[in-house]
Amino acid sequence: MSLFSSLTNRIFVATAALAVLAIAIAVYQINVAVTAQAENELRRGLEEAGMLVEEHRTTLFEHFSREARLVADLPVIKAAMATGHPPTVQPIAEAHQRSIAADLFVVTDPSGRVLAEAGRVRMPVGDEVVAATISQATSGHEATSLWPVQGAVLQVVSVPSYTGPELMGTVTVGSSLDAEALGRFKALTNSEIAFALRGRVQASTLDARYNEQLTQLIASPTVTQIELGDSVYAAVSRPLSLAVTEGVTAAGTLSVSALILRSRTERLRFLSDVHRRIAVTAFLAVMAATLLSYFIARTITRPLGVITATMRHMAATGDLTRRLPERAEGRWEDEDARLLASTFNTMTDSIAKFQREASQRERLSSLGRLSTVIAHEIRNPLMIIKTALRPLKGVNAPPDTVRAAAQDIDEEVVRLNRIVTEVLDFARPINFDRAPADVNALCADAVRATQSECPEVLITLDLESRLPPIETDAERLRLALVNILTNARHAVLASTAATATGSAQGVATATRGVGQGGGGQGPPPIRVTTRRAGTSRVAIEVRDRGTGIAAEDLPRVFDPYFTTRRTGTGLGLAISRNIIEGLGGTIGVTSRPGAGTEVCIELPAAVER
């Protein structure tokens, strides 16, 4: 069957082709217009940068010309020239050079002999233009000139100094167009700048290895492009001439060429992003037009809308069992849409069935684990109670036997009550009674409670004195700390028992008491530390030197009913985590077998009211 034999296919293909053609023409025109605009902006920017360079350089030169005339008329400089003594003139020249911030300051006598030279640029030696400039000034005429120096172009004005009709000498002031000046021009114009004199580039903000290439642009009157390294630059050459006023003579050439360059690669980089966005937009528009034409041709807009709404509701609520509403079969109902709706409903029915079965299996599994743990934990105390009752069956049981049996029964009843309490604490929701509390006092209280049960294991406190209060349920947090410290105590006792070599030391080797320091020869068996954790949180760390936790068991330490102790219920850390997280904190465990375990708790500090 031909592709165009179906009216649906013809509508779809015609609509999609029209959309693609219209979008392609629009994209082409936009690209052309944006590129042309960017090129024009680049040219205008170069012209404006050239004007700024000219204005700034002219202002700078006029400033130094005025300063040179003023200094030449100062009596102190004339008196110094009259001495003809360079050591006398030098400090005066240096002082005036600093006051006007000139790059070059030279004082000569009437014969042109240099009496003093100051500034960060040295006067070129042996250059004809330099000699001509000084000569014109000593002949009584103010002279301006451009001197080439290493890595710079020096703008110079040389002014004669008279006392009445007598020529006392000359004052020459220069401003350097060097790397420092170029840096100012670059910051002013946001462009790369180069200065050329006598057909050679003397100074540039670009790398010196490009000077030969830049020399080719000196005489170019229009904007040209040049490739320097990895970038293409648009460049324009602009002659900068020194203004010669009446009574001022020129020594040598008075024109320096300024090359203004802007990276075309960098300036037009945004076009790549524009083109990419236009291409993505065009692609999305084509796809949207294609899909729209297809949906219109297939007349399934409404069925798809129902399915989409249902799936959106499922994503928002997490209810994967929601069914599509049943629709009556109609003449214009699409068969594919009906099949899709039927399949969707079948899938949701299967998901609902699977969820029910999974929930049932989870309940049975949880009940089985809980029953196993409780049965195991209760059986041992019951067997001990049964054993303790056996001697009491005799008629004349000794009082010592009765007391021992009663003590055993009492201990096992306490143990049974603890098991039931832990199971209930884990199963029921926790209601917190929050209030500001002193974390150091809570830690000390938890240590005392743990120490009272087993004073053989030393627990030390290392508390930061200036901790902020925390917003917490003090009793619940104390319970969590006691659970953690109890686990640490058991780990230390197990480690002590494992390392004992048959001597009578046992666990009694641990130092008794609670203190602020470690004591003994090594680190304490258990250390509780408090500290700040950032600006708004407080950390509690419990470190022990116990047996540690195997790497494969570490991810499961917070799982309910998971324990490595024969007499443990596996609920202590699970309850502790519920408490800490319910208080808005975090708890983490790191451990190495044989090296000990560290539990780190972070809690939010109380909000200042």
C-alpha cells in the first residue's frame, strides 16, 4: 500500500513538510540578521575605541606640555641650571618629576649637555631625533617629538627656560606609551592596543611574538581581520598625531599609529550559543508540529489527554493503582486509543495485586523476624527462671538458695521488661517534647547512667565549653546516648576479653571513673566529645576502642533486629536513629575491625528568640 494512499498520512506529511520549510526559512533569516548585527557592533566598537585612545592620549600629552612650561618658568629650576652642576640639579629634577608624574624628566644646560635625568624611562642615546629635539629647544624654540624606546613610544616636549633674555637651559618632559600605559588604554577601551612608530610596533598588549604580524596592519585604513594564535581579531589602524601649535617646532615624525584589536572569536562566541538555541528551538518546533499533525490526523487528542492526566496524578500522589475511566465505544473512538486504555487498566490492576501481595509478604516477614527475635530473647530468661525455681521445689530449701533464685528471677524479669519496652519503643510513633537543653550536661548524665551499670570501663568526656544550647527532647536524646554508650561498652568488654591471655586481669584492667582527660598510658576505652559543627549545629562523637564492626555488617547496623551480640535485640541503634532523625539531626557510624568504632551525631542548635 502506498504511503499517500491514506488521507491521514497525506495530511500528516503535508503539515509536517510545511512546518519544516517555514521554520528553516525563519532560522536562516534570523541567523543572517544576528550575524550582521554582531559584525556591525564589532566595527562600531573598534571605531569608538580608536576615538577614546586618541582623546586620552591627546589629553595626557597636553597635560605634560603644560607642566613642562610651568616647571621651566620656576625660579628654582632656573637657579639650578645656572650652577651647571649636575649633583645640584639632580635632586631638584627628581622632585619635579615625581610631582608631575612624568615618565621622563631631563634638564640640560644651554649647550644641550644633560644636567639631570629622572623617571622610569631613560632617554635614548645616539638617536638623531633625540638630538634634534634638544637642539631645537636650546635654540630657543619649544619642540615636540616622538622617541622610540625599548618596548614603548615616548611622547616628548622640550621647553627652553629663560631668565630675561638669557637662555638658562631646557626642560624635557616625556610620557611613555609602554606596557603600563597600554594597560590603561586596554581597560578604558576593552580592546587590545598596539603602538607603532617608524613602521615598527614598539609596544603592544598582545604577546611580543605577534609584533611582526601586527606591523602589516599599520597602513590599513579599514577594519581587517588577522589570525593571532587560536583567535581571529578584527583590527583597525588609527594615526595619532601630536598637535603643533604656533611657536612650537616638530623634531622628526609627529605621528604614531595605534592599532586597536578586538577578538572576533571572543566577541562572536555568543553567536554559537544563539545558533545552538535556534537549532534546538527549530528542532523542538518541528517535532511539535509533526506530533500535532499526527495527533490531529489520528484524532486521539482526547484519549491521550485522559491517559496523560491519569499518569500525572499517579506521579504526584504515588497511587499506581489508579484506573482510566471507562469510555463508551463510539463511532469516532480510535481503536488504538481504546487498546491503550485497556492495556493501561490491566497494568494498574496487576500493580495493585502485586502491591497487596508484597504488603502481605512484608507483614508476614516482619512478623516472622519479630517473633523470632522475641521468642529467642524471651526463651533465655524463661529458662533461667525455670532453672532458678527448680531448687525451690524442695521442702527445705536453704535461705541462700532462695535468695539466689529470687535474685536470678528478678534479673530475668527486668530483662524481659527491657525486651518488651524496646519492642514497644521501636513500634510506636515517638512524641517529642522539645525544649532548649545543654548538650554537655546531657552527655555527662548519659555517661553517669552507663557508668553506674559497668564501672569497670572508663568513659571520658571531652566537652567544648562554649556550645550553644540545642532544641531537643532531653529525655529521648539521653536514651539514645545511653543506647550508643551501652553498645560501646559491650564492644570494649568483648575486645578486652578477646585480648586477655589467661591472666586474671580481665576487664578490671580498665581504669575506673569519669573525667575530662584520658588518663592511663593510652587513649581511653570510650571517649565522648562535643564540638561545633558549622554555625548552627552541634556534634556529639562517641569513640570506643572495642572490637569494631565488620565491613559487610556496617551498612546494616541501623536495621531493626540486626545484632552481632548473642544477648542483643538489635533495636538499640534502630531506636537511637529514630530519635536522632526525629529531632532533626543525623547519625553516622564509621568502624574498623579491631580498631574501634566512632558514632557521630549532629543536632541543630536552638533558635535564638
